[in-house]
Amino acid sequence: MQAQMLLENLSSKTEGLLYFSESEYPLTIEQWGQLNDNDVRVKIAGIHQVTDKALTPVNTADFFNAVTRIADPNDAAMVANAQKFGALYQFLQEHFSRIQVLRVEGDTNIPVYIVCHQPDNSCVALITTAIES
């Protein structure tokens, strides 16, 4: 899939999608160009002015399993959001060669990065925030 078409499809998959923690946050999309795993960590640490040690990797399957579990099956909005996350995960698995999830620890506002790699190491980052007090 061409890069522009991929981004358009990704935008439609994330439109209206919220990451629920103690609050809810949307996902934003950024194109990062070609970065290897170390470059990704350096970029994220630099954005937040922290050391590499503040970055915590999260197992991708565990992350998406957690966000697709429905807290209240009677809450139609939460059910729909969980289903959208499931569709997003499937899309990412089909169109990217590798997916990393990284959290920037150290505060109650925790930036969460879902970094998606294409075979040429071109990266797209989906960025959201978890609130954990």
C-alpha cells in the first residue's frame, strides 16, 4: 500500500478513537521517517527530555488485549471503542512489519507511543496519553 493511502486509512481507523485510562485521550499520528529501534527510543526520550531508562516497552499483544477488553458490556460507547481498537490492531498487523509500544514513565500523565515500522524502517507513531495516579 502506498504511503499516502496507508496514512489515510490509518487516519480513518483512529478517527474518534479514545484511549481510556483514568481519563480518555485521542490518538494522534506522526510520520517519523526511517528509524531503527534505538533511534525510536532516542527520539521519544528527546521529545520528553528524559533518559532512555524512563521508556518502558509494553508487549504489543498485551497492550491491545487490554484496550479491547470491554469494561462494561452495557456501555455502547465503550464497546464500540474497544471494537475500533481491535480493528486498528488488525490493520497495523496487516500493513506494518513490526509494532512497538513504549510508555514514558515518571509522571501521572504517561505518554504512550505505538510505533509502527514498515520493512524499510519507515515509522509511523500513534501517540496518546495514559493517566495513572
